[in-house]
Amino acid sequence: MRTILISSFTFLLLSCSSTYTNIDPSGKTFPTISGSSLNGKEYTIPADFSGEKILLLVGFKRKSQFDIDRWTIGLDQTKTRVKTIELPATQGWFPILFNDMIDNGMRNGIPNELWKDVITVYDDGETVQQFTGNQKPLNCRVILLDSSGKVIFFHDRGFSVKALNQLREKI
């Protein structure tokens, strides 16, 4: 009986995620999504950031953080000034059920002064994954939005100095 329950649970977990072909959404308007920062503030993206450029560092898996960290270090070392949001965007019912536990785990590893810049997206995570594709989910999706929410830079192939310089030209 235990084996059947474990197998059923595993099947349900795996069946709740879809794979979407990677696409470059440059020139398209970012979809309207909602999420909450680690300090508890609710956001609607891109509307809550209209009027300014915003850089979204999107991660689909926990291990995406490695790539996100390389981008944030590169941005800091080059003194790049742009509003930057880390956007964990998951899909499926499992993360939705355990979102408090996931958020608390992130809070334990992130200094509280940075919580305002991490907006977790659970209900609309699949929308983001459809918009960019989610093949190679360990790579961060680097998305620069203009003041109206249109994608003016996109990169999903892992950090590189060349890509960082291309991003900086758009900022």
C-alpha cells in the first residue's frame, strides 16, 4: 500500500508541470502577473513598475539561483543601475500548496534588506514559463522591460560577460 501511495504521489507531482519551447519574447509586452515579495507586499507586474525600466531575473528551479547570483554580481561589479527584481516563477500545485514553506526557506538564506527585491510568483508561474519557454530551466531568464512593460532585452543561455554588456547597452 505504501508503494502505491508513493508512486501515486510521485506521478501527481511529475504530471503537474509542462515543458514549453524556449522563445525570445523581445518586442512583446510582458504578461500581467501577480506575486508577493518576501517582505509580504503584493505586486502586479509590470503595472506596478510602469514608468521605469525594470530588470527581471527569473528562475524556474531552485538551482537557477546560481545563474541569478552570477548576474547580480556582474551588475554590481559594473555598477549597473537599474531596478532589479529576482522572480522565482514556479508552476504546478505542489509549490502553491507549500508556498509559505518555500518563501520561509528563501527568507532564511537572503538578508532581510533584500526581501523587497524578491517577488515570488506561484499562481502565474506557468504564464511566465509559457512566455519565455522553460527548457533548460536552470538558466535564469534575464528580461529587461521598458517603462511600458515591453521586453527590450532577453537572454536565457546562462551568464556571459558579452550578454551583460549587451544588457548594459539597453539600460
